[in-house]
Amino acid sequence: MENAFIRKLESFAQLSDEDRQWLQSLIGRVNDVSPDQDLIREGDNPENVHLILEGFAARYKMTANGKRQIFAYLIPGDFCDVHVALLRRMDHSIATLSPCRVAMLSPSTIIEITERRPALARALWVCSLVDEATLREWLLNVGQRSARERIAHLFCELHVRMRAVGLTTDGSFEFPLTQEELGDTTGLSVVHVNRSLKQLREAGLVTMRNERIIIPDVERLKTFAGFDPAYLHLRGPAPTATSTF
């Protein structure tokens, strides 16, 4: 957990050694979950809060005719459903996109953070605000950018987020998503996603190999996508070395 969850929180607030030690002690039951499994469904009243330790998951909603819209990716260090400690009912579903290791925390843990640990409470508050800012950026992405720009912008965002928790090597990071899942994220057909990825490859902007994205020139891709990381509100320089769990 220290390599992702604590690093993520420290991107938003300075934590004490006591806070770090307390966070390290939280992990109890950990589940290995296969891809394409719902961790929680819309309308559920969950008994635990889920924390992604490894792998990719997504927030999504379904239309009445079975179409899916993905509106957030969850990477190592992300809480899936921290607000259930307060709201007690899910208004969307969360599913794994790759094999995941997921820690189960009690809602009382979140209550303790909010009531007794001010630095952690601030970090979680900022996390929630960043989630909202990211959703706004995704709405702009789908509504106003071209197909290639949508995908390029998404790759830039993931690079910054993965780098912040120590999970990149230069411009390379894990990306186990399918073209269908990219389409459900960007509002594009699989054919359009395939064509856009081909154009990005031919332009030398990205390479996809063995469920990894390789970005030869990150700044060039950011310029192409019009990417400004300000909405992610990260503190200070992000770590650059790859870390393992």
C-alpha cells in the first residue's frame, strides 16, 4: 500500500510518520479479483470500502438498452467507494478492467480519518475534489476534442497519475484496457478507436505493446492533446522510478 496509496495521499498533503504508520496498519482482507468483475453495483449498500492495490478498475453506468459509459479509471492507490461511509448507497457501478488486488476497509476507518486525523482528512478531501475536476475534464474531452485528441489526452492524464504513485518508467506504463473499453470511455466506436490509435502510432506519438503504453516524447503528446495537468492538483515533483508492490 505504501507504494501507491500513501504516495497518492502525499501528492495532496504532507503526512506525518504516525499517519503513514497508521495507514500501513489498515490493510486487512485483500482479495484477488479477475478482470471484468463488478466490485460493487449501482444501488448496493456496501459493507466495506474498496482500495485498489494493483490493477485497473473503472466507474461506469449503463443505459436502459445496455450501453456503458466509463467515467473514471481507478489505478493503484485509489479508493473505489470512500463516500459509502456517509452516503450508504452507490449511484454507479465499479468493475475491474484487469486482474486486481483489492483491500477491504471498514467504513469506520473512513470515519476515523475524517474525525481524528486532519492531515489524512485533508488529503481525502482533495482526492474527492480532484475526482470532480477530472470528471469535468473528461466531459470536455468527450464533448469538444477530436477522436485522436480524446485518446491522447487520456494517455497524458494516465501517465501523470501513474507517475505520481511511482508506476511509470520514463514514458511507459501499464495499460491493460481493450479498444472496446477505450470506446466506452471516449464515446467512440471500436472502429474509430482503432483508426485513431493507428494515426497516433503513425505520427510517432504513442506505441502500445504487451499491455503497456510507450510515449516516446511526453511533452510532444501533451502539446498535441492540449493537456494541462493543473486539474490534477498534484503537489511538487512526482516520482519517476518504477515501484513494485
